[in-house]
Amino acid sequence: MKKLLLAAAVTAGFSVSAHAADYKIDTDGAHAFIQFKISHLGYSWLYGRFNTFDGQFSYDANKLTDSKINLVIDTASVDSNHAERDKHLRSADFLNASKFPKATFNSTKIVAKEGENFDLYGTLTLNGVTKEVVIAAKKIGEGSDPWGGYRAGFAGSTSFALKDFGINYDLGPAASMVYLDLTVEGIRQ
């Protein structure tokens, strides 16, 4: 009887770990990235990233639609590998980092797709403007790490017009859209 109770307790413990869990995005270990690209005059791509951001997500593999994510991005941490351009990107012409030091993303809905794919709906606030965006996302994987923790990772991408967020600096028609790629790896709390 004791063996049966022990087996039931162990099984119950495993089933609890399969339900919703909260994760801290691993920015300290640099296992998460927010990167962007925008066309440069229609001739090439300009790439950049945000070096400082934080966030958390709740994830339930058995009920994906109950999952959610929240991100806070330090807009002054924009890095395009060119100091003068980064200064311009922080200015009122683009991110207006002195007036709006934070950009945020808060999920509102998840729609499961085939396999590990899903659409992540949410509100993006950038440059003082809040709009709904949809991130085409995919679960990369989950499991134990070498340090005794448990991790889950996802990647996603979206695009939006700069003018939708009040960024009206004329870079020409080829540079009206920005493409955003996000990779997050979270540590279960």
C-alpha cells in the first residue's frame, strides 16, 4: 500500500509540473534576444538589437491558450553597431528614448497552430503609442538544464509600419517597415 501511495504522489508531482508554470526570461545569462532589421534605401538591411530588457511568461504545454508573456524594453539600449546612428535612433525622430524610456509588450491571446507553432497576440507600446501586433511564434524546446533548473524557449517574429507608432522620419518607401525577431528562454520559477 505504501508503494502505491508513493507512486501516486510521484505521479501527481509530475502532473503538476506539466501545468502552467511561471518563467523569468534569462536576460542575465544572455539567453534572450530582441533584434530588428529595416531596409537601408532598398539596397541592404540595417540590423540592430535592444541590449536591455526584462520579462516573464507563464506557460502551460497542455493548455497553450492559458499562457502569457510580458516584456519591458529599455529603448535607450538600442544598438545598431554604430554610435552616431544609435544616438539618432534614441532621438525624438525615432524612439524618443528620453520621453519614452520603456517599450512594452503584453500578450492578450494565443492561437495554437500546427505543431509547436502559434500566433501570439498582444499590445505593443512604443514611442507612446499602443497598438495590437501579432507575433508568429514557435516553441523551440523545454527541459532540465545542467544547473538543476528547468527551461523553456520560444522564438517569434512580427513586422509593423514605423508610422503606426508615430515614427514619421522619412527614410524612403523601402524603409517604412521594421521586422522584429524575438528569442526568449525562460527559467521556471
